[in-house]
Amino acid sequence: MISTSGSVSVLANPTSMLSLEKYRTLSQVRQIHAYFIKTNLVNHTLSVGKLISVCTRSGLPGGLEYALLIFLRIQNPTSSFFHALIRDFSKSSNPFQAVVLYSRMLICLEEFWEVEY
């Protein structure tokens, strides 16, 4: 069981992962990520997608950068991961990272090898 400040349970049970959006601090997100690593959920696309979504959508300070750290450790990222991060970085104070991710997407995803933009 993971807890914050010793009293509130962040992950009381595995079903709480379905509502990751309720976690509002980067510390809680890091604890959830650690739990994912410990239980091998980092290889589960849906779980990692929800975690990245929480980081990018919640407005957490440092959340977008943390989402990028999670993303960079994914062995076979899907196009939806790329698109979400490209979109959010393009609106951030670091839009150049969107260009870097776009370039990486074109290299990594075979489905885009024959597509021209």
C-alpha cells in the first residue's frame, strides 16, 4: 500500500488505478509510478496511458516533464502517446520538445513511414 503523509492511502487497492485522475500532486503520481514499476504495470499500455494522461492533463507543476520521463521508458510507444505529448508540449513553454517528439515518432512508428505531412 502506498501512502502520502502517512495517513491517506494513494493506492488502497488495484481498482483505484481506474480513477488516477483524482491524484493531484506530483508526489502522489510518483508513488503511483513506483507502484507500476514494482508490479510490472509499466508494461501495461492502458495503465501507463492513464498515468501519462494524469501528468499532462492535471496541470501539475512539472507534470508534463514527468510524463515525458515516463514516456521515454516505454519500449513500444503507441501513436496516441506521441500525439498526446506532442499536443501538450506544443502548447507549453517548451514547444521545441514537440518537434523532437514528432521526429522521434516518424522514426519509431512504422505506420508513419509512408505518410507525408
